[in-house]
Amino acid sequence: MGLLERIAETLQAGEDEQVGDLTRQAIAAGLAPKEILDRGLIAGMNAVGEKFRCHEIFLPDVLLAAKAMIAGMNELKPLLVREGIPLIGRVVLGTVRGDLHDIGKNLVAVMLRGAGFEVIDLGNDVAPDRFVAAAEESGARVIGMSALLTTTMPAMQEVTRLLQERGLASRVRTIIGGAPVSADFARQIGADAYAYDGANAVERVKALMAAE
Amino acid sequence: MSGLLERIRADGVLVADGAMGTLLIARGLPAGAPPESVNLERPEVLEEIAGLYLDAGADIVQTNTFGGSPLKLAAYGLADRAEDVNRAAVTAARRAVAAARAHAGGRRAAWVAGSCGPTGRLLEPYGDTRPDEMSESFTRQLRALVEAGVDAISVETMTDLTEAVLAVRAAKLVAPRIPVFAAMTFDATPRGFFTIMGVDVARAAAGLAAAGADVVGSNCGNGIETMVAIARAFATLGARPLIVQANAGLPRLEGDAAIYPETPEFMASHAAALIAAGARVIGGCCGTTPEHIRALRHAVDRGATDAARA
């Protein structure tokens, strides 16, 4: 098995120290940082997402894999920066007001960072105007919102409404996720996209950026 | 009042109450505020809601302390009020039970179960919380519930077996003679029922019983039909008596409100199947109302009459 496949495998097993070691080995062996990222870390994380979706693995496995992904990213980041691999874009992320659940949002942040986005993570219980203000200040073109509760998901609509009112809706796109929300709900509240997991969020955000 | 476990073991079926959150929101709980904030600010609302469920025929009312562990309350800056939060909820429920008893001329038995939900924290190694911190948090909550006079402890909506076991053990240490119910939340997958943390029914049944739970089962996450299947999965393992508290189906969003589709009649029409699978405490979870509990009460009473005739 090649080094990149081993990175992907150990990432799936959630072995963070080993993923860090193997990433260092791959760098020392002269593999391109972008290759290590795409065919090692991200390939591993995508497989984890797929297995989670099929109920082959469960949340603890995903959380350990995310930890391992961060361990690998920590080794790679200085090289990616030095090589000037362009930042794909900037995303403001948070769990909506009244909602303290951040596991899903954190996984999406890991995946987006892995895919080359700069993520401005506002944490949980984020008020609608904070989402909008953060996007305006940072120039981020996408706002990602997460909710786990049926009682907090309506707060997402306040953000899409604020963007409309301030004439920002064409410049700042919105994407939502979380157990109670759906593509239908996204349409209903005027959000631009819905993602069902971290890997899907990366695809959708890329599509949103390309659509301009 | 004692006799709760005796009733269950003597094959009696007890009806528990239904959802709390939706009733609190209808009485002005602001979106995003912790439900437990009502305990300190407006405990009379809790007494009113418990009264509605007792009127509907519930034998057991649960305290509004689902998020009453200090670790969970810390998210709202209320950790140091944990004792007050838990005590106030028990007092309110006890008053409602006393009123219902008095109304029935002292001829009615009803019990208060102290609700104990997840801390909202993840244990090491996948999270950052140590087992001893979690144990300490449960102990503080459960001690307050027991000292304020609950008749049972209801550990519920658990997805991590380790966390559930820590709560059950803490309950048994704080009050060895108080019955403990322990319920986990399962998802239906192509490979069977698992919690989001990967615990199947067999591991849940064995782990909860070994920790000392007197009644095991499931609450939340599913409508009544899936709950019947989960109860049967427990039954196949010989696990009983069971507690089952189904949601009124899975929520749809209409306008700004979540709508739970299963009617009281639909839920009650599955009561006999739940009882046949070994359920001895039957109640409702998210989306259920006093009307769901009233329908369950009738179904349970009808079942008892049929059994007596047979």
C-alpha cells in the first residue's frame, strides 16, 4: 500500500498520531502537499462520510477521524501556505441562535478547511446579524448555518431575510445543514443550498462559488 | 410514595406523561431559552402542565429537569443554580400530584420521576469530557432530585452507553432504593437499531441492566410503529420490564412551527403491541400532548379489562 493510501486508511481508523507521522513521511518523501491532501486526508475523510451515511460507522468514529484529519492538516498547512496554493474562498460558519449543538458544524469546518477554504467559525448560538456582519467584514461569499433543533431552525430564515433587506443576497450565498432541515426547507426560507453532510457541504459550497 | 416498582413487577402497566417543551413554548418560553429556566422563574407553569397530564390519566409525571445537570446548565451560565433548578421542578410536580390525589379523595396513586438527560458533552477520547467530571455532574443533579423527593429517576434520550451507565450508577449510589428507568434513542438502520453513537439494542439492554437500571427501553427519535419494533428487539433479548416513550412521529416544518403528525388515536392503537412486547411504562416524548396521554390511558385500561375477561 502506498503512503497516501495508508494515510487515508489510518485516518479512517481515527489514529491521529499515526496520520501526523505518515503525513510527515509523505512530505519528507517529496510528495506534493496538494496530493497528500486530496488523495490522503480528504480521500480518507470522504470514505468516513460515506460509511457514516450508510450506518456502517457511527459518530465516535467520525469524530476520531476528524481529529486525525486535523493532525494531518497541521503538518501540511505550512507547506500549502508556502507553496501559495490559492485559497478557494472564505466561508462564515456557525450554529444558529438558541442552538448549542456544534458537532456537525465542527465536522463541516474540518472538511471545508481540508478542501482549501478559510473558515470563520463563529461557534454556536450565533445571532442573525453576527452572521451577516462577519460576512461583510471578512468579504466571505458564503454563510453556512447549522441547527439540530426544530425550535431553532426558523432562526435560519432571519439570516436570509437580513441579507435580502441589506441588498447582500446576490453577493453572499447561504447554505444550511443539520438533522431537522432539508432541501425543501432551504428553498422555503430562501437559502441557496442544503448539504446533508461534510463532504456534500464542500461540493455545494464549491458550486455556490462557481455559480457567480 | 412507594410501590412504583412493585406495581410494575406485578405486571401492571403505568402511563407516563408526554412532551414538556412544546407546552412550555406555548406558555411563553422564548425560542433558544433553556426549558429549565422556567423552574426558577415560573414554577407554577410546571405545576399546571403536570396537572394537565395527571388529568389526562398519567400515573407518572416527569420533572422538567431533562437538561438539569450542571454540565448542561453551564451552557446557559446556570451551573451553580443546578440544585435550585432541580429542586423547584420536583416541588412543582409534587404539588400537582398532591392536588390530583386530593381531587380523587386520596384514592389515587401517582408518582414523580426525575428526568435526567444527556450532558450535551462528549466523553474522551472523541470528546473533551472526562468520565469523572460527567459522573460528578450527574451526582449533583440526582442528589438534588432525590432530596427534593422524586419517586423514581428517569435517565432518558441517551445515545452514548457510557454516559447512560454513568448516570444510572450515580442514581444508584445517591439513592440505592429508588427505581431507575433508563432509555436510549435509536435510529432504524438497514442493519438494525443503533444510537447515533453506535450502540445497538443488545448492548444497551445488557449495559443498562448491569449498571443497575430497573426498567430499560427507549424514548424519542421515533414514532410509535418503530418504537413497537424497538420494544420487540428488547423483548427478544429477554429484557424487561420496558419503558417506551415515542414521539408523535417525525416533525415536519409548517411555517415557523414543527408539526408532529401522529394523532392520539394512532399512537393508542399501538399500545397493546407495546404491552405485549413487555412495555410496563408507556408515555410520550416530543410532539405528544395531554390528548395523546388520555388516549394511551384508555387503551391501557381497555387492555386490562380485556385481560381480566380472558
